[in-house]
Amino acid sequence: MNGKQRIRMLSVYLVLTTLAFMFLVPVVMMLLGSFKPDDQVLVQAGRLGSLLPAEFSWFNYQDVFARVPFARYLFNSAFISFCIVAGGLLVNSLAAYAFARLQWPGRDWVLLVVVALMIIPLEAIAVPLFYEVTLLGWRDTYWVQIIPFIANAFSIYLFYSFFLSLPRELEEAARIDGAGPWRIFFRIVAPNAKPVFATVAILSFLTQWGALLWPLMVTHSEAVRPLPLGIATFYSLPPLQWGDIFAFGVMMVTPVLLIFVLFQRWFVQGVATTGVKG
Amino acid sequence: MTSAGHQPGNQNARLAWLFALPALLGLLIFVLLPFVLSVILSFTNLRLGSPLPLEFMGFSQYQRIFTDQAFLAALRNNSLFALIVVPLQTGLALLLALLVNQPLRGMVLFRSLFFMPVVFPLSLVAVVWILVFAPGPQGLLNQVLETITLGTWQPRDFLHDPAWALPAISLTSIWQGVGFQMVILLAALQGIAHELYEAARVDGANRWQQFVCITLPQLRNAIIFVVLVTTILAFRLFDQVQIMTQGGPNNATTTVMYEAVNSAFGSQQVARAAAMTVVFFTIVLLITLLQRAVSRHERVIE
């Protein structure tokens, strides 16, 4: 390695470290702040040098559980996300398979409509959907946060593109052995499509886990509200105690961070796939 | 098998419908129907709990929202937000992707670090950044700026300052979202054939020339995609506003979605909110069509 290359390498690391530092500061501030007494969080937030708490205490964490039903929010978020992801994987992959491999009248037209639906974001339909579920009497339930989000045009599209790229021979062999479409799908296609299942699961999990707008519109009791709404209401709940808020934040993000660290490769691959669409 | 043997085509078609039915029903009831409804409702006077009979109102909801100062401010804010966030976030994402793509040790770690905020729910990010922007010398950003400028910086209340509130929200959004864009651009970077660079090197092109003549053109469609997605996200802006500023100060950070939600269930004006979401959808549609046109243009040139 010559001198010029070494300087280049050092400058790359220097820029990366500086940027990494800027990315980490808010997270570190939250983590350390969650162990500080409330009156010290604000006083010390401004001083980079005094980010470290003078003494570690779990008091804020106990306080969160005393002030709001954190465990309930966590369960709600996990339950709602799980149902949407699991239901979505099943329903959307089946539909995509019907588009990719089965013959039925009207297929190509319906596919065209599904692809067109991809560009409608939730925000564009939130108001009439709100009106619709009000008429159905679904407001303030788990179902209202789950059922409308199981079928997803983009998930269908991701599955569809993947199934098209699978070699047909696998399915042909099974068909000759007398297997019907159900068996072929569950025994042959699905096991060979793990990457796309992972991608769809991660993308829909990320969207649902962070959802705020819809739960804000359709829920009002703590019993069914998810974490993002939990922290929004906790923040507006007097007295404003930053230590508690940070403890809430740390507990809220830790499970997702763990999942992220464990399945990092899938996360990155999943996101990268979305770019292929254009 | 024998009974179905007469019409295997028919039976398969029925089975195929069965595969597709749950998803299609879901899309029909929870996407297509509300979408059609939002267009229809926007031409009425629907207001939840109102004693007035439902009436066709023509374009009057649209006339009203386009003369409403708050809604016009919302459109302006969304556009301004897009103008700030799209170039900055795309540029930063490209820089990060190029850096992380270097064949050096530890790049996976840096990649994960920059991607990490993507898994943070926006609501949490918004709450944490309220403290970053805290007023006075206690705020993290104020303190940092004071240190950098050797004490000449006058601490300010970013989120309550009409000039600073929207840029502050922009910074928050970039921090949370740039990793997503970085990963997409990184994948595109890694898809560029090495031969192109080797050929350029043989021709004596320096790094900058290689970047301009190979990397950028090869990334063109990925960049267009990233710009499109970021622009649409900019028009969807809601969570940060709801938590950090509630549209204030003085409508400086209100957005189309924030106005729509407030109309829909703040004042129960469903029709008015529907008109706003139709405007929102039209913007999204135009951006998407623009991206399609630009990308196709590229393919024709190739």
C-alpha cells in the first residue's frame, strides 16, 4: 500500500467515523438519559462531556411501568404486527402464485389492477377507510388494526416477481407425480421461496411496528393501543419526565434492534429488493 | 379425479380463484373501495354526526380547501420539506453508499450503524429529537453549535421558531430514513460490472471521471427511484409533525396529511378531509408518472 492509498483509506475512515458519531449521538443520549434522574436529563443533555449519568438507576424504568401499561402496549404491538405479517405472508403469497402460475380467466386484467393499487399509500385512503370501519362498528378493536392491512399489493408484487423467476421444472415433476396446486405450493414452491418470504415479512413488519397514523385515528382505549401511540401519549402526559420517556424508548426499540441484529442480512437484502421495482 | 376429468380447465380456474380470493377481497374492500369512496365523498358534504342530509356539492370542497390558508400552508410546507429532504437525503445516501462500498475492513459495521435508525419507529425518533432541539443552552444541538462557533451562537427554540421548525423536522427525517436509501443505492453500486471501471482505467480516467462517466449513469435508475420514494414520503409527512410541533408554530409545519386528519376526526368533516386526500393522491400519482417518464427516457437512449 503506497502513501496515497493510505491517506485515502484514512480519510474514508475519518469521514465514516464522524458520520457514525452523528448517527449515534441521539441514540446514546436516549440510552444514557434513561438511567439518569429526571431533573438531570435536561441539564446534562446539552453537554457532550456530561452525557454519562452521575449514578446509574433503574428508577425511570420502574416509573414507566407505574405510569402507563407498557407491557400492554408491547403485547398489542407484537400481536398486531404478528397477525399482519403472518396473515399477509399466507394470503399474498397464495394470490401471487395464482398470478404467476395458474390459469384463470381475467388473470392479466386483475394483475394490472393489483399493480396499479401499489401506488395508493395508506394516507390517500385513510379518511374513507376510517369512515368505512366506523360504519362497520370496528373502531377501537384489534381487528381494525389488523384486517385492512393483511392483503397488500406490493407484497403480492414481490412474491409474483420471485415466483416467476423460479424454474418450472420443480413443479412439473410434482405435477406428474399427481400433486395438486395446494400441495405443489406448500411442499415445493414455498420452501424454495424463503428469501422473498423473509423480505416481505421484514418490510411489512417495519411498516406495521411503527404505525402511528391509523391507530391514532381508530383507537382510544389503552387496551388495544400499540407502542408508537403509547410513546406519543406518554410524551404528552404531564409531568414531562425525560428520564421516563427515554426508558420507554429504550424498551420500545430493544426488541426490534435485537431482531435487526439477528436477521441483519435479510433486512438489508429486503430493502435492496424494493429498489429493483423501479 | 374422473368426475373432474371432464373439465380440468374449469376446476383449475376455480382453484386459482380460491388462491387469489382472500387477497383480492382484502384489496377490494380496504384499498379500492375506500379509494373510490374518497373521490365520491370529496364531492359531498358528509360530516359525521351532522344533522344535514347528504348532498352532492360538486367541487365546492375543493374550492374551500384551496382558499384555506392552513391547507395552502400545508401544500407549501410539504413542497419545501421535499425540496430540503430529497436532495440532502439522496446526496447523503449516495455518499454513505460510496463510502461503505470501499473494500476496507469494518464496512459492514458502518453499514449497520447507518441503517439502524430505519428500524426505529418514527414516533420514537420524533420524541428523542425534541430533546436534541430543546430550547436554550440545555438543548444538544444548541450546545454543539455554541461549542463550534466558540460561543457566538445564540441558543434558540428550534421547534417553536417558524423559520427553524421545518428544517428541524427535515433533519430528524433524514437521520431516520437515509439508511434505507443508502442500502438501495449500495445494491445498485454493487451491480455495476467491474469491467466498466477496468476499461476506464485503461483509458486513463481518474477516480472523479470514473464516478461521473460510469457510476452516476449506471446508478441513474436507482437514483431516480430513490428520489421518487423520498418525494412521496415527503408528501406523506405526518408522524413527526403530530408529535414534534402539531403543525405549529403558526402553521409553519402543518402538512396535507396533518390537515386531513384534523378535518376528519378533529372536526368530523369527512368530505373535506377526503378532498384533501384526493389532492394528496394526485400529487403522488404525478410524481410516479414523472419517474416512469424519466426512467423510460433513459432506456430509450440506451
